[in-house]
Amino acid sequence: MDVFSSLVEEQKSKSEVVQLFGVILYTDKHPNIKKVLRDDDYWLALHELTGENFAVFSVRPEKGRYELPKFPPGVIGMMIQIWKEPRDNQKLLNLFEIESTEKLPLLLLFTEINGEYLSVQFNINDTSETEAYNTTKEHLEFACSVISGIKKENYGNPEGVFAALSLQNDQRQAWKIVKNGINIYAYIKGLLP
């Protein structure tokens, strides 16, 4: 994590870089996003999208696992598997206030304000290489559209940048809910005689 923090600090010191950063979190359990990130053509396409003003990193935390709980002799309990997080991931989880690495891969858009990280999480669909690229691209296009609405002189204002991102994301989520509601209504209406 110290290497990651130093990379973020290096990018923050550049005046032309917006104070909003992205980090793609994945494990070896996610081969499709791993292929996208390792493929030069995909990586260059994502870099062309984000440009020089928006830095995106990738981090591969240690892979967690499910374990059955251990009970003392003579005690009966439910045998439901529990997610066990590797100790190496605790710093990352605490830094970004992520519950666990169970639901990876995801894209975190974050900024640092007074030593505290504020972030917005976006899930990445890892069902295929194409889906992994398309969902990552869609989320980065959203971030770039938010950044394009920010004046260059405000790039160094992390509170304002995060507020713009958060507000746009809330509007985007509300619009998705409305669209889904309309689709459900149209479907139900089509079923009626």
C-alpha cells in the first residue's frame, strides 16, 4: 500500500491532473478483467479515454476464501461458510472503507481530503473479456464526463471534484431506477388483455 500511496501523491502533485483517481481492484479469481488490464490494446484504449488529466491504477489484493466455522467440541452450530479476508488486505479495506474483497472486481473513484479517502464504487462485470472491458469503459466514460464539466482551475479542489462526481452518480442511479420502472410497467401492461 505504501507504493500505491506514493503513486497517488506523485499524481496529486501535478497541477494538470484532476484530484480524482481511479483504482481497479481484482484478484486472480477474475481472469477476464485481468486479461483486459494486461492487454496493451485494451490498456491503451482506456488510457486514451482517460487522458493525461485522470489517473487510473490497478491493484490486485490477496484472494480471500470461504471457510466453515470452527466450533468447540460438543457445540452444535450452523455450517454456513464465512468469508475470510487475508490479513494483507486489511490496510486496503480500511483505507477505502470496503467491507471485503468478496465482491470484486470493482472500480473505485476516489479522492483524498485531509488524509481521508472518499470513494464511489462501481461493479465490473467479469463474465467475459468483452463485458469486463465494456463495463470498465462505461464507468470511466462517466468519470470523464464528470471531469469535463469541471473547470481546470478547480482540478486541485478535491471536495468540489468529489461533490460533482457524487451528485452526478446519484442522478445516474436515480435515472436507472426510473428507466427500470418504466420497462417493468410496459412489460406488465403488455401482459394485460
